[in-house]
Amino acid sequence: MDDDWRLHGQDHLQGVTLHRRRYFLWRPDWDHDHCEFCWKTFLLPGAPLQKDQVSEGWATDDEYHWVCDECFSDFKERFHWKVRDPLSSDRPDTPWPQPTIKPSGEVKK
Ligand SMILES: [Zn+2]
């Protein structure tokens, strides 16, 4: 487990609280994000999904970092994740297709 290729110093995810939700756009000029571990692609629900693309997963409280289902179950004990229910303060889902914004295809973090 210690040499799992998906581990590359995700200390910022140690002990955080995650909630499962549909992928949404954190900023309107983004069009996707990646799992913090396996780099699987998150796309909006409704988008055609290919292999290694998902539209739901686990988000941190700031909803800035995403973890896919597979990595969630593989690493939840190691990272001591807590799980919470959705809250009304969570950001709203992004409708598909996006009405106005042209995706840039890049994620800048
Ligand atoms: Zn993953």
C-alpha cells in the first residue's frame, strides 16, 4: 500500500471531511477536474463519459478537491476521512450543458 502509485504527498487531505455529490464547476471557466489520487477526470453529470471519467465523487468541505469512489474506499482509513451529509451551504450543481461559458480545457490550481 505504501508504494501505491496514486500516493504522492496528499497531506492536505489528511483527516478531512468529505461528502459525496455530483460534480459541479467550482469556477465557471473550468470544465473538469481530477481525482486527487488517480487523476481520473470529473465531468459534469450529463456529459458523455468515457473510461476513467466520472460525474460524481467525494468533495472536501471547500469543494475544491475531489476524490473518486475507488480512491475513497481504498484510502479512507489511511487518511482518516470523515463523511458528512450534503448541506444547504454546499455549492449548487452546474447544469448541463453549460449555457454560456466556453470551456478552456485547463484546470489551474
Ligand atoms: Zn481516484
